[in-house]
Amino acid sequence: MAADSPFVSDVPAAAALDAWREACAATGCPPRVDAVRVPVAEAVGRVTAEPVWARRSSPAFDASGMDGIAVRAADTVGAAETTPVLLRDFAVVDTGDPLPEGYDAVVMREHVHRVGEAAEVRAAVPPYQHVRSIGEDIAAAELLLPAGHRLRPVDVAAAAAAGAVELSVRRAPVVVVVPTGDEIRPIGTDPAPGEILDTNSLMLAAQARELGCEARVTPIVADDPAVIMQTLQEATAEADLVVLVAGSSAGRDDYTARVVAKAGTLAVHGVAVRPGHPVVLGAVEATPVLGAPGYPVSAALTFDIFAAPLLAALEGAAPRERPTTTARLARKLASNVGMDDWVRVRLGRVGGDVVATPLPRGAGVLTSLVRADGLLVVPAGLEGHHAGEQVRVELLRGLGEIGRTIVAIGSHDLVLDVAASALRTDDPLVTLAGSNVGSLGGLVALRDGLCHLAGSHLLDPATGEYTLPYVDKILGAEDVAVVRLVHRDQGLIVAPGNPLGISGIEDLARGGVRYVNRQRGAGTRALLDHELSRRGLDPAQVDGYSREEHTHLAVAAAVAAGRADAGLGILAAARAFGLDFVPVAREPYDLVLRASTLDEPLLAPLWELLARPAFRDEVEALGGYSCAETGRRIR
Amino acid sequence: MAADSPFVSDVPAAAALDAWREACAATGCPPRVDAVRVPVAEAVGRVTAEPVWARRSSPAFDASGMDGIAVRAADTVGAAETTPVLLRDFAVVDTGDPLPEGYDAVVMREHVHRVGEAAEVRAAVPPYQHVRSIGEDIAAAELLLPAGHRLRPVDVAAAAAAGAVELSVRRAPVVVVVPTGDEIRPIGTDPAPGEILDTNSLMLAAQARELGCEARVTPIVADDPAVIMQTLQEATAEADLVVLVAGSSAGRDDYTARVVAKAGTLAVHGVAVRPGHPVVLGAVEATPVLGAPGYPVSAALTFDIFAAPLLAALEGAAPRERPTTTARLARKLASNVGMDDWVRVRLGRVGGDVVATPLPRGAGVLTSLVRADGLLVVPAGLEGHHAGEQVRVELLRGLGEIGRTIVAIGSHDLVLDVAASALRTDDPLVTLAGSNVGSLGGLVALRDGLCHLAGSHLLDPATGEYTLPYVDKILGAEDVAVVRLVHRDQGLIVAPGNPLGISGIEDLARGGVRYVNRQRGAGTRALLDHELSRRGLDPAQVDGYSREEHTHLAVAAAVAAGRADAGLGILAAARAFGLDFVPVAREPYDLVLRASTLDEPLLAPLWELLARPAFRDEVEALGGYSCAETGRRIR
């Protein structure tokens, strides 16, 4: 489109990393950060710069391995239950005491009977019984730790036992993060429309620190190539890696690639990774430079994929690895051939299986990473995965914790958020994880064994009955329980003061009202359809019927932003945004589950919570909720 | 034995933890550390004290999701390859720009052809294409993070995007470590015989810091109950957990249990965990107290098993979990019924299987924890495991790294240490892990698929030939390769100046010479047997023939300590301890492996190393080695 836009290519991740390393080497970037000698206590977390050979043995003397008496083994020959031997020549020893000169074995105190000054022994002992030989743990001159080893508490303790007082380790690499962009504002300010808070620098610096690096963030730099270049060059003076945030693509104000090319070497511009595609890898003044995209998920993953291995190499250590698990994929997952696709997934243990449910895939949806239990990488060569396929997932949360997670898939309601929060406060091991796919999607997920609970409020237009007809249709009559969560008010969420004077559903068809709808399969959409059809109205008459949001809060947000004039949703969502609310219906919201799982320990904390008056009070205080039937099993 | 010794019981770990928690609650220990408000940037690693609800939406406005032009979707109706539409009303936008008023979709710049001031579009676009809706990532008022969540970089970034400037988190728990013992000396001092360096405090404080705690170590306290009590009481004033190190058993100088009982509440004395048995759990002045055993492995594991969950609970967070794997057990493992047995294992991927080889099990062998890739817990109810059984192992090292580990089991030689160190320095991802079980044990391990390489120097007394006859016998003729590592001198390691005037093997039988032998199956022992039999000498004539050590260095250490007068071993071991050496034989030391694995990428770095002149020079500089045939395949 613009003649001066550099082309963003699709270099495979491994090739990009290789090209970056080569460019760094070619331009004189040091292969390792310097070695420094530090006291053992400060060496934890650092990487050994040279092997650690033992200077002393440990134990440094033959020591008693038990509390008891030191004896000469030869003196105990013949001792037995029926023929005890009375020893007068022995020494009382405690565990760890040096074995006194002249003795060569220890008898445990439990096996010694004191008779005046003598000791009676009822079993012969072999020489060196319960003696810890000199060097049993560490022999002087042996290799204790290789170079390139990240030191843990046990390592430094062993090194100290082997005579080390200081260790030669790699100093912490220094990462300087340079935020760029005219629209970027520091955290703590109140951004005007169109402005964005600098959350990426906060995150990237924290990611660097998590890897054991020192990290510094420069002031925000405007979209001015000269200033970016100057800041970059200053940063290289103190940094082992400079991360330029945003401007890595090929938009009008994207200068990173050009600045890096001008100031040093541009090795890669664009990688075959999604999210993350417009990545810049290069070197300036013998310092590696990473240009990270501004989308937060891209920025986070780019750091993981490219910066983390480079920083590990600078320390001479193996990169940290995430543990993995296999999981059953909850639904079909399409992926671009030619791009590694880093898909964030929620994990839950349902019926013995670990189930992976993909989260929203947009590069801008940071909460997809916040909520993720794992990362599923669909490699460039694959078109995706089928539903039910066993896939390999990198874990972001422990499998034990995942096993104690109640997976709720279905309709969204704030009460589930409140419950999740209350459960976790009671017991940090209990997680209630909700995925919002609408009521219908929840019932299907329950049928397919993808969740423990389906939150549902689906109105059957034929019977006017909620949820149960769908339960029969989708799940059959067997092994299904339905527990009432709440009754709640649904209504039209409108701007404060209701400027368009909307009084009910019929106003949506009058023209001049921009509606924002929920997605197909959402109970709230079914409610709208029902209310429209009751009034003989056609969805085509509703302006914005095809505009879909996935939660009540997103609908309210759209109204609050003035992008829509009305949307159907719950009172709590309207209140959260300070909006007005025109009631339409009071409806039950139920939890559907397998009856056979009702008594599972996993769910017990939830049932206890629903019975708790304080919880019910908290829910009703949200407004628009009634807990009169909360916790009642209605089927 | 002593009347005043308290009894050390065997409380199962879970019951002990429960009893400790109850005692803490009953004596007024706070269930959680205080909540504090900290800036988001300082909140990483801390645990949320309350849920984080979004205060603003992100994005806070409808934004362009792509670089391109903002259009009205309605204007593009009918556009197609053959019927392009020329738009005059549009706005150029970059990714992240607010969608300009009046437009409702974005066309990617790659799909736009500029024609003068106009833009040609060749496909119709639906409304809201490439538009990021307000709240797409975060909707104001939604639950972003629950209480009890340990904050990661993505979490604080999302919280900041949602309007948080500060977060309410639990402050870091404070752990005070109190080292006790008359024989304990600070690190950095030169301990006299019988004295022990205070490596436990170093380790325990580092373990606490690794969990995100603040940790402080008091000066070393003598074995005086009054002083211990005073130090303990002072420590409780500032600590959320006090760890008293050593003195937790029932020896003469073990005061921990009595002091805790006197100053507060003693909940548990002795747990059914090995190593770790003599553990003290209690509370003093509303502060939990852990009495950790002095054996370093016991101390480390005790902290893991008891302190870590308590500290996580104080933060209101789920305890950290180690990932696990299943592995094939290399050999039979017996275990005490009634005790959870925490067995340290080495792991290697051999022929597709993860193989777990138990390491030495003594509570004093800290290197068993240093060298461990995993922990295998044999629960109290089990007598152990059979060889070849699939067992569950908690991982201490990533499976990826484990997969790049060359597992060498067999005879010990320093050249393997030197090689391990050199390989790791070249590439931090390559590990050469040796287990010393003697030459014969190595060949058996190779046969059983437990290792990649068996280091061997087994002399066949019948033929005078090394290794090959045993290879035939144990491994058969098929699929075996033998690569020469080195020739090395074996000789008698004797005290400096050779005070007993030992000139050869025959002197071992002359009386007055205390010998230290190697274990059965060790090539060096076979060499001794061969040399004795050549001279018509009987092993019974050798004083100390039955005293076994497992490595050359341990033999040298025994001689250096004056516990033995002579032992057969390599020159390098004698040199390491500044000892004299009486040559006996020059022998080949070979690496035996499956021929089919010779070309595996895993082993390539080793073959490259053996061919490197600098490596050969380094080995020969150790003394007593010849590299003339290093790397040559002799079968």
C-alpha cells in the first residue's frame, strides 16, 4: 500500500533464531555474559561459569551415622540374643560425631543395654557398621557441578560443603525495554480515547526478571525514528538485550525494522509464528535487539520464543522448559499452514481425561494468556486438529491444580465469577474456571465430556419452559442433574438516562435504535428471539441484530462506549458500567451436570458455598438476582 | 539408652501436617500473612489478597485490528475480483488506532490498491471486520483474577490494562533459620576435625527465598537449651516461620523438641518419612516452628514436605507443584513399610523409555539430591518396587534436558568427569551423567537397556584380555560396539613419602598394611585379584580386603585421612589428594555401547570431543593417562 513499507516475511521460528544468533555472532555480540565470583549464598539462581570441583571431602572425617556407641567390631564377635557381650571399651557417640580413634563400628543406642559402666550388646556388628566414611557424600577433587548449571539451594550447600566459599557464575544478563509509540501512556495515567497504557513494558521486564535477568524500562519514546535510534543506541551501552516494544510491523509509524537496519544488522523481519508474526531480530553495537509486536499476547510469546533462549545462551545454561501433558482437544482447531500457531487452552480433568479447550486466539486478548492453563503449539506444517484428538500441551499451571478445577462451560453469569472468587478465598486449591460459549454450547460440552457443569438459561419457545427441554434433547434423560443457581432479571441495557426512551423490546424494531446482540446459542439471544416472536417482530427489523458479543459485560461495554443504544443482558452488567436497565423478564439460571458427579469431592465446596447465607446475600446485593431457590436440585 | 531421651514417633506426613496446622491455629498463629498494597510492577510473584475486578475495559475503544483502511462495510457491497469498488470515503489506520467515527470495518492494506486519492477494494467486507471491539480483551467489572493467585507477568499486565495501579497482595512470609550445634562452623571458616560447616542454613534460607519468602539466618547457637530457647523466642518476633536446624532427634545434645514443648506447643516429634524422620513441628508465641534434622537431605526434604505447604497457606496460595513423569525403574528398590521413602533418582531416556536409577539413599549424601533428576516417593504402605516397574517420579529437571543426557553407567574414571564438563561448556544442553557401579555393573546395565554407555576396564584373568570377554559373556556378540576412552595407570595409592615403603602388590600381604578395597564388580578389584593370584597370594592375607569404597577418589580419601595405608586406584586420584603412587599396571578403559546407537545425534558431541586434540591434552595433563587410542573403535 505504502511504497516505503518494508516487507514482513514469514521466517520459521527455528530458522529465525539461528539467523539472529548468526547475526549476533557476526557483529561481535559476546557469546556469554561475564563471569563473576560471588559468595555461595548469592550464587543461587545463577549459572556456573566453570565446573565446580570439590576442594574438601564431606564428611571430612569418618563419622558416626547413628546415635549410639562406638565399638571395635572385633569385640562384638559372638554376641547374640542368648549370648550378650558386655563391653567396657566403647565411646558414646551422637550422629555426626567423629568416630573416636581406635573404634571401627557403631551400635545404635536402641540396641544397647547399659549395665553400670558397661554396655551390653546382643548382636555382633561388622566393621564400619553405621559409620559414614570420609568422602561418603563428596570426595575431594571430584566434579561436583559442571559449568552451565543453574544453581539451586542444594547445589550451593553441596559446593559449600566441598569447600567453596565463592563460586564463579555468569552475572545476570541485563535487559533494557524501550517502549515506543505516540499513543502509549505510562501506567498510572488516565488514558484518553485512542491512548494505550504501557502494560507491555511492565510485562516484558517482569518476564526478564522471572528468567533471572536485571531489567530496566526506558521512558516511552515517540514514533520518531531519530529518537528511537538514539534511545536504542544508548540502551545498547548497558544492555545484553534490548527489547523495542511495538513498531515492529510495517505500518506507517513502524520504525523498528528500519532503525535496526540503519543502526546495525537486521537479521529477521517477520516470523512464521502466530501470534507474533511481525517480529524484528537484529543486533546493534554488539548487542542483540528484539523488536516485539505491540499486541500483548504477541509481545509475551515473542519474548518466550526468541528472547528466553537467547538469554539462556548468554548465561551458558539450558533454557527453562515447561512441563507438558497430553490432553483431549475439546473442539476442532483450524490453523494456518505455514505458521506455528500458539493456541492458549484451558485444561480440566473431566471423567479421568485432561481436556483442552481453546481460548480466544486474538493477539490482543491478553486475558487468553492470563486464563490459559497451557499452550498448544500447532506447528506450521499442520492444518489443525480434530475435535477429540490427543494433543501435547505445554503446562502453565500444575496438573494437580488443574485436577482440582471445576470446569464450567456455558452461559456467562456474574454469579459464577463471585462463586469462583469465594471458593478460591476459602481454599486456594479450588478453582472454578468458566468458559463462556452460551447456554447451548454448554449443554453440548457437557454431553461431550468437556466440562463438569453447564450454566444454562435456555428458553424453549414452544413450551415457555427453561433449560429442561434442551437437556432432554441434548443429554437425554439419563444421568442428568439440574441445580438452580439463581433467578435473575434480564432487560435492555441502555445509556444513562435512557436518552432514546426505550421502554421494551418493541422499541428495538422502531428504527434509530442500534442494538448489540449475543452470539448464536446464547440463552439471552434465545430470549430476544422469543420476545420478538411473541410480538410478531422480525429480527431483520432490528438494526444490529447481526452484531454479536459473547458476554453480558461486552454488551454493556458496547452500550457504554456509545457504539450501541441497547442490548439485552443482566442488571449486574448494566450496573457495572453505570448504565440504565429496562427490565424484560425474570429467568432461572441453572447448573446442569451429570448426576453421577453430584457427590464428587471436586464439587462439594461449590454446594457448600451455594448453601451459605453470606454468599446469597452477596449475590442479591449485586442487584437483579434472587437466591430463593439457589442450590435446589430441580432435576 | 538415656532416660531423658524423648521418644521419636512415626507420624504419617499428612497427619503430621494436619496436627501442625491445628496446633498453629490453636495457639493463635495467623492463618495468612498481612495484605499489603503494592504497585503493579512490584506485585509479580506475590499472591492476590483479594480478587481483581476490571475497572476499565481493554481495549477501551473500538480499534483497528490491522494496518489498512477504515471503511463503511455497506460501501463495499458488490466488490469482487472482477468488480472492484473504488472508495473515496475511507481513513488510513494502523493496528491499534481507534476506529474513526463513521466507519465500521477495516480492510487490510494488502487487499487495498491505491488509485490516486481513492482506494480500490476487490472484496466485500462484513461490518466489524478487523475491528477489535471495546472490551474484546477485558470488560470493565469482570473478574480478572481471583484471590489466592500468584501473579505472573501476564497477570500484572492485564491488571494494569484493566485500570489497576496497585494490587492488594500478601506480603512475603518471613522465615528465620536458627542453626544450632556446638560442632557447627560458619561457611568460610576452615573446620577442624569433627566440625561441620553450616551448609544447612545456607540451603534452607535459599529454599525459602526460592518460594518467594524473605529469609534470615541467625548466628549459630550452641547446644544449650536456654540459649536455644532465647534465640527461638527472639526469632518468633519477626518470623512467620522459624526453622531450627539440627537437634531435632533424641541424642544427648538434641534439645529442639524439649525447647519447643517448653516454650510453646510441640505438635509432632518424628514423622514417617525417610530421609527426614526426626522432625519437630510445633508453635511458639503464635509462630510456627519447624525443627529440621541435621542431615542435609533430611533438612532439604523436610523443608519441602512441611514448610513449603505451610508457607503457601500463609500466602493463601496453592503450593507449587513439581511436574511428574512415569519411568521404568532400573533396579529393585526395597523400602521400609511404614515410612514414605523419598528416593532420589537419575533419569535418562534410553531406547525411548525414561529409565530411573536410584541414587545413594543415605540422609547424609547431599550429592544424591544434587545429582537427582527426580524424586520417587515409595509410600509407607509399599515394600518397594520391582526392577522394570513403571513408577511415578517428581521431576527436578526438565524432560527435554533429560532427553539430551548421555547416561553412562559403569566404572568410574576422572576422564568421564572431564568429558562431562567439556561437553556442557560447549553446549549447555548436553549432559553426560555417570553412575559408578563398577565395570561389571555397567555391562549389565547396558544389557538391560538402562544406559547409553558402559565404562569398563574388566580384566579377564583367564586370557589377560580386558573387557571384550565380558562383553561376549554379558551382551553377546550382536549389536555391540567398544570405543577406547583412554589407557591409564593403576597403582597403589599411598601416603605422601610412602612411609611404609610399599613397592608393590606383594607388600599388601606382608602385614601391617591397612588396605582399602573397591566394591565387587569393580574392574580395579578384579585387577587386584588378578595381581594377587599371579603372585599366589590369598585375599585373606590382605588386611582391609573387605573394606569397600565405590570410587578411586573415595579410596584416595581414605588413604589421605590415614584410615588406610594403601588402595589400588588411578594416578589422578592420588594426585588429587597429594598422595604418592606406586604403579602396578597400565590398562585400557573402554566405552561399551549398542552399535546401533553409535550414530545417534545424542552421542555425536562425545565422539567429536574425543577427537579433539585440546581434550586429549587436557586428559594427559591429569597424569597417568595416554590418549594414543582415544576414540578408536576396537570392536
